[in-house]
Amino acid sequence: MTDEMSYRDALDELESILVAIEEEQVDVDDLAVKVRRSAELIRLCRERIEAATVAVEAIVEEMDSEEGTDG
């Protein structure tokens, strides 16, 4: 479900929800559902960003340690 969604797909869905709300295309009865879905998508995006940050930092640390042992 949401965990299998790509970062790009989550952003696209968030954007479509935002547009629908801004253009008043969301019925008031569905507003809470859309806001809850948006929160889920934002959470997923934050998790993906955090995971990417950790991975990049690990790669940089690895490269730095390799440079230290080469010289």
C-alpha cells in the first residue's frame, strides 16, 4: 500500500489533493479523509528523505575513511 509507493508518486498524490482542496473540489464530507491521506503521504516522504540522508551520510563516511587509509 503506502509503503510500496515511490517518493515521486506520493508527491504527485499530495499535489493532486492540494489542487482539489484549493479548487474546492473536495466535498466537506471527504475533507477529513483527504487530510488524513495527506498526513500519511507526508510521513512516507519524510521517512524516505531520512533514509536517503542516512544512506548518503554512510557513503560519505565510507569514502572519507577510504581516503584516510589510501594516503
